[in-house]
Amino acid sequence: MTSSRWPSITSLPSSSEAMDGLAELYGLLQEENMWAGLWTKKAKYPETNIAICYEQQGFYEQAQGAYELAMSKYRTDVATKPAPGSVMQEVRVWEEHWIRCSKELNQWETLLEYGSSINSRGLMTEAAWRVPGQWVVMKEALQQVEKAVSIDEGDIS
């Protein structure tokens, strides 16, 4: 006696998909402790957990080093065998939190270089106005952002 109101077993999300959604939800709600607790179960690399723990305690320099170590191990792993798709979310976490640690440590020159290398106008703008003598870079980045916004607004009309 099954009811059509209930989803079939085959349509339920996998554990991994549920954890991905929950991690995103915790991040959007800024539930840092819940997010960190979920990642202790979800992470494939032990360095991820170490970095998150350091970051939670405010040890940004150690956290940054652990994120860099995780990225280095990942590059080594990818060089020897293809990377599983399930690790890509973890790679994004490393990048986002490495940037966060860099901001907390006021490493604006490093962030400016990194933003330039990945062509992130937002990051370049944020970093450039904090680095003495980088007003030209900031002006150029703002002009690029302004162009992008005007193009987006043009699509709406």
C-alpha cells in the first residue's frame, strides 16, 4: 500500500549529494561551526580538517599553510591519476578559505597577484585599494567591473 505522495527510494539523493547541499546551506546561513562539523565527515584530505580547525580557532597563518599543503597534495595526486569529481568541492573550499585567511592576515599584495592570475576583478579591486601605489590597478579593475555591470544591465532592458 504505497502512496504516490512519497518519493521512491531511487529518487532520494545520495548521502554525498545531501552533504553537499547541507554544506552549501550552512555556508549561506553563516553557520560556521555546523559547516565545519559537516566537513570533518565530508573531507577527503585530512589537511582540510586540520585547516578548518585552525581557522575556527583564529590561527589563520597555520590554516593558510594547511590549505596550501592540501592543494600541493592534490596537485601531486592529479599528476599521477585523474581526480575524482567529488573532490572539486573540497578544492573550492581550499581556495575560498585560503583567500579568507589571506584577508585576515592582511596579505593584500599576495591577493592582488592571485586575483590578477585568475582574472578576478572583484578580488583585485578589494586588494588594490589596500596596497599603497596600486591606484591605477584599482581604477582599471573598477572600470572592468563597471563595464560588466553595464553589459548586464543592458541585457535586462
